[in-house]
Amino acid sequence: MSAVVPRVSKHRAAFGRRLNPPLPQTVRTLWVVFGDQLDPRFSVFRKHFDKAHDAVLMAEVDEESRHVASHVQRTTLFLSAMRHYAESLSARDVRVRYVTLDNADNTQSLDGEVRRAVGELRPERLAVIRPGEWRIVTMVEAWRESLQLPLTMHEDPHFLTTPAEFGEWATGRRTMVMEHFYRVMRRRLEILIAPDGGPEGGRWNFDADNRKGYKGDRDTLPPRVRHEPDDITRDVMAMVRERLGDLPGRLDDFNWPVTREQALAELRDFITHRLAHFGDYQDAMVVGRPWMYHSLLSAPMNLKLLDPREIVTLAVEAYRRGVAPLNAVEGFVRQIIGWREFIRGVYWHEGAGYGARNALGQTHSLPSMYWTGTSEMQCMRESLGEVLSNGFGHHIQRLMVTGNFAMMAGVHPREISDWYLGMYVDAIDWASLPNTLGMSQHADGGVVGTKPYAASGRYIDRQGDYCTGCRFSPGVRLGDDACPFTTFYWDFLLRHRATFARNHRMAMPLKNLDAMSDQERTAIAARANAVRDSLGMRPMAAPTSP
């Protein structure tokens, strides 16, 4: 029987021809551009790139979709955005060596492709923009010695602070509090600052006006912008199905911006149709309505298709024009210039060993429902199902549903951190790891959050309609009808009571725990173990792959 030769589409062939013009005979500087560095403004290159003698290397490799299992939509987003960006570079007469995933000579690792390119192009030096992951930084630093080439690592101008600047702010502080950092950023950038130097509206933070439960008509929520896949995206989708079809998630309804133009359309839609209610309903959860009033801008922003400065400028202008109220705009701005910059600063400040922390000593495996979406709990079924279908979940689903459950159930923090990194389209390690390991799992010992964000089923019931029709009762902690969130909440406090005894923010729940009888505490621990067993959770010595 003759071998079946995979079809190479005319679009893929045309893409390859466009992206491989003759390279200069002598490459002075080989610029390695990673998949989350697709800056359409060409800002670093404008200062340092010599079109006559330099070249760009971009490579699609299996390794980046498999070092953690990457959602098929996340993989498609990266590869399609990379190909569109490479075309835009070629249109500017930038010479690009672009290696597609299905290239016969592809070594399927970034390290291998850099070494292969160096062997063929013989550059005089290498240059990169700071990658978004310690794993890649370690690899890049090793090139200096192993390839015996000078290497320059430029800071990423996309961000509003450098790691060194954040380090200066953090050094000497007993704790790093995001709110304090945010106020420094507001003043430094002169954003929403009143003429007297104080905060616009008299308050730095308007969260007291936000976080309402959604009581409106589900059918009047704004629809998503539709980004119809073009030839490049469709070809990438076909290639992902063909070569990476075993990756998790569903690809049927891919709808993420892969170009600067599509990212701007997403931004305009948010400012026009969602920003006004962003603050009010940022924590609301509604069955079958994944998008609500969220911006959906983190993915194009983390790929650098959008700049945080332009986003913040448009949001503040919307407030000045009366299009959006201050509570919505301040809350949104805080996410970008406060939380986003703070999280990145923590990632670089805490060092390469940050991802190995497990301050609570959690040891259990991640339940299989995180990969299948199958659960009797409606909140988990909804939240996990939306991740599998869209590669997306908003921040309360991440923090207080999927993350909260994993922490209280005792999941090893690296297991859930790797799941978050692979399963969300906006996940880059600098953003995903501190948000998960620190904020969600409290596994860094309180670097990111001063208390664990543990909550029972009652919290989920207050924030939306997920509990309506669910077979579990959010206020019950024992018995067949007990909500697993509520059982695990009290079991979590039991297991870690000594750890949290000196945390004043945990005083009230610990007081309620101590008021229980010994018999009830024993019953809660037994019920929690039974739920773990029913979910197939097992103690483990180290993280595992799905």
C-alpha cells in the first residue's frame, strides 16, 4: 500500500514563498522573535534593526504546544498571529526566516531551530526581546556560551515598567501590595489624577460600586465581534487538526483576533458596547453567557497586537466623553496599569524558582473533569465547558470557581498552574503563573495575595445563576446534597488551620470553624476525602501530564 501524502494547500505554499525571500549572504544580527512578541509598531526594530544585513527568525515548533498541553485554540491563535506578523514584516522589506510546523527540516524545538539557523546563516550576533518565560530566558542565556556569539536581550517596550524598576519599588518592602503599586503607577503616568494631585472622583478604588450580580435580560448582553478566519487562519486550523489533534479543547468556533486590525475591532467594540457596564458586572456569572461585559483584550494585548497605553487612553477618553462611568473606567484601568504590571513584576522579581513553590503542601492530582468538562456541579460544568469551547473564562471563573475548587480540594499547585498556562488563549507564563500559583492557589505563601481566596458554594450562588437547578445545595456541607465547594471550604480550613492562625483576615472563618463540634469536623474531613475519591484525585509526588 502506498503512503498517504498530506495535502499541502495552495495557501500554505503561497505563505511559504512570501515569507522566504533571499536572505543576505552575511547576517550581522539574527533576531529571534517569539510568538508573544508581535508588536505591529516595530518599536525595538526601528531603533536597532538593519534591513540590509539583519534577519528575523520565527519558528513554529511542537515543543511549545506540548511542554504543557496547549488548547487547540491557543495554539491556533499563536501560529496564525505569528504568520500574519511575519507577512507584515516581509511587507516592510524585513527578511524573515520562518519555519512552519510542517517543515520537513523542523527540529520541533526553539533551541533546535536557533542552532540550525545559526549553522546555516552564520550570524555575527544574536538579539532578542526579553521573553515572557523563565524557561525561555534560561535557554536564550545558554546560547551565548554554547553558540559562542554575542547576544543582546532588549527590554520589552510594550510594558509600562521594567523588571529592574519593579525591583526598585519592591526592595525593602515587608509585603508587596498591588494597591500601593497601582497608586504609584497612577501618579507616575498621570492617569485619572485630579488637578489637586489626588485621584479623580476622590477615591483611588471604586470596587465598592462594582461587582453586582447580573439581574438583566440575558438576551440583551452585547454579542461578540466576529473575526472570520482568513486563508492563513483556516490553513493553520487544518494543520493543528492534522498534526496536533490530540491537544485539549475544541476548535470549531475559533474567534480570536490574529491581526492588528482585528485586535483594534475588538478594542473598539469593548469601548462602545461593554466598558460602561464592565465595573458593575465584572464578577457576575450567567449560564450560557461567557462574554458578559468583559473586554476580551488580554489575548491580543499579551501577543502585543495592542499596546496598553492606547487601551488606557481610549478608556479614559470614554469617561471624559460621558460614554462610561468612573467606576467602570477606574476598575478597567486598574487591571492594566496596576494588576497586569504588578503580576509581571512579581514574576521576574521572585525568580526562576517561583513556579516550584507549594507553601500549603498540596499534593493531589487535578481531577479529570478539568480536561473533559464533565461534572455534576453546574458551576464547574459551565466554567470548564467554556474553557474547552473557547479557551476563555473570565477572572471570577478562574479565581473563584476553577481555581478556588482546585485549591480547596488540595490540588498540587503546579498541576493547576500548568493547566491554566495551556488552556487559556491569553496565557503567557509571566501572567499565568503568579495569577494561578499566587493569587488563586496561595501557594507562594502570600506574595501576591494576603489571604487565600477560599469560598464556599454560597459565594458562587450570590454571584450568578450557576446554582439554580444544580443538584447540590450551596449552603449544605454534609450529606449527598452537600455542595462540594462548601465541603471543601471547611475541609480546607481544617487542614490549614495552623497556617492561617496568625492571618487576621482569616479570623472570622477560623472562629466559625472552632465553633463546630469535633464530630462535625471529623465528618467534614471524611466527606471531603470521599469527594476526592469520587473525582479520581490521588496523592502525588510531582505534577503529571493529562
